[in-house]
Amino acid sequence: MRERIESHANRKIKLAASLHARRGREKANCFLVEGLRLAEMAAESHWQTEYALFTQAFAQKARGARLLERLEARCPLYEVDEGCFKKVAATDSPQGIALVMRAQHQSLGAHSVRRKESLYIVLDGVQDPGNVGTIIRTADAAGADGVICLCGTADLFGDKTMRSTMGSLFHLPIFTEVTTEALMEFCTAHGIALCAAALDPAAKPLFDPLFQRACAIVLGNEGNGISETILQEAAHVFIPMYGRAESLNVATSAAILLYEAVRQRNYNHSAQQR
């Protein structure tokens, strides 16, 4: 179904615009996906799309027309003028497509672990949306089994987080608002070892074979690090630094640790020599 919305005061326009604020997202239990590539990935997922807003210029492009044809089978489509779309858009140069999607809240307790040597990333109060989104994207690329966001972590469905995931949100399980107690119970129940990124005398370098078993790699808040409760239960691992930099960005650290886990699990010494 395709219709045209003329009024900037239309309730669908107002709802889409309200999703830039966390309060609006929580009230509607929806979030906004903006941009061609993100919308294409959303259209390929099993996530529920409430409706789509698009401009005439977008529909006239070949790739845009193909996307709208796919979306037409799953949700109502509403054409709006450029001014109306700018009211909805969060980007400076909008591409003319935005989807209002139903948020999914996955339960860690109900999650089924799919393999013996599972690999998870745990975000303990990581607050920068760009970092959170980038870590989710990297976890997807590394073949992780899921991302566990503890309470205090940046909102998964915020505009910047969403864009930074580059669609990986739709590819792997992501658990939000998880308590430390629920994390501990999950790891104990499934034999998953906690590995905390921490720099202290007890920490082992990331090259130590910690990641060959089922594990959950914990990364902490940009300023305060990992909570003491988790540090007491986890094996500590650090990334050696040989220059003068004092620290690494948390998203960079996640990438290094994840791919060290990939190396330990998939590449042995003899394979590297070939």
C-alpha cells in the first residue's frame, strides 16, 4: 500500500520524529532506521517494520525503487515531500528513506547457546553510542554469538548507535539492560568463562590461550572501566602497548580481543607458516 502524506503534523510524521529521543522510543517501543543501506538490511531481516517514509526523489532511483518494491510486501509506504522528510531525518544529508521498526528485546535467560566454544562480548556500561555500535559491527564480523549490554550501556536503538552498527543489529543476538547477576547466572549455566579487559598485575597478555574455550569478553565504561563485581569473577587479560599511548579506545580494544579469539580458534602455528 502506498499513500502520500501532505501535512507535517501528520501523526506518522510526529511519531517518526519522536523516535530520536529515548523517551519517544520507549513509549512507542519503536526505533528509526534511516538511510538506504540500513533500510536494505532491515528489509532483509525478520524484524517487524511498522511503516516506511520516502521521498519522490528516492523512489525515482533504481535502487530505491527496488527497495520500495520489497518493502511494499511487508509494510505501508508513505511518500512525503523533502521538507517533511527533513523533519524526520537525523542526518545532515538525508537519503530519502526511513523505516519505523518495532524494537525487539531479547531475553538472555531464554537464549539458546548454539555451540560449545561460544564467544560473547559483554559491554559493562559502555556509554558512547558510536563505540557500542562499532563493537556490535565488529562482533558480527568476527562471528561472535551475541553481544550482552549490561545496565548503563548506551541505548541500542539510538540514532548514532544504529548507524554505527551498519546493520549488524539485525544479524546477531543482542541483549540489553542485563543485570550483573543475570550475566553471572547465564555464564555459570552454560560453562562460559568471563575474560575481563583489565590492566593489573594479575592480568595475562591477550596472546595467552584464554579464548580457546567458551568465553565472554568484558569491556568496561570508557572512564571507570569494569565493575568490581565482574573483575572479582573474571580472568584478567590485557593488550600490550609498546608506544607511548596510555590507552586504547574501547571499540579498538574489542576488535583486537575478538580477532585474537578468532586467531586462537581458527589458525594454528603451522597454518600461519604456510
